[in-house]
Amino acid sequence: MDRATSMYQDADILIFNTGHWWTHEKTSRGENYYQEGNHVYPRLKALDAYTRALSTWAKWIDKNIDSQKTQVIFRGYSLTHFRGGQWNSGGQCHTETEPIFNTSQLTSYPSKMRAFDNVLHVIKT
């Protein structure tokens, strides 16, 4: 966690919004550099990196946040819902105003959400 996070310890509400950053093409292929402590991984499976990041986040929350004072919200991400291509090749979700009710259009529960569920079972705060 960044050194600047100490200023968030007294917040009334903390919203963590990370899911979107783990869906980009390079990140999902594990080609970015991931640093854990002083060790830099030139390649790491995105799900492994995401799980490690969530574990770091959970440890920071447990150590630094008073749940009697601060409400913590974790914002995930929605599955791809573009029509006409991906976001960077002509796809768009413009005019989508309702949830998907036809379950045949839905994919299985995302592995990154399962990783988050596992962290929720061990976080104390």
C-alpha cells in the first residue's frame, strides 16, 4: 500500500475501486511488471497478482481501519457488456439501461470475484 494511505485511516467511508484495472489486455496476460516488497516479477499470472494485491489490501484494512468509525466499500467490476466489439475496437454499451435478464448471455462467475470472496473469508474488519 502507498505511504499516502495513512491519511485515509480516519475517513468515514473508504471506497476501493480496483477491479477495472485488472481487466486490461496487458494486465490480464500478465505482461506488466508486478512488485511485491523489493522483488519485481517480470511476468505473473494476473489472477495470482490480483490475489496477492487483495491480500495486501485486506491486511492493511485489518491493521489500520476501525470498523466502528469507517465503512469500507470494495467496488468490483462488471463483465464485458459491449456490443459490436471490444471497448477499443468499436464496441459500446451506449443505450444499455437494464440488467441482463436472459441468463444465457451471462458467463460463469469470474475467477477474480472468487479470489475476492476468498479474501472476504479471512479479513476481520
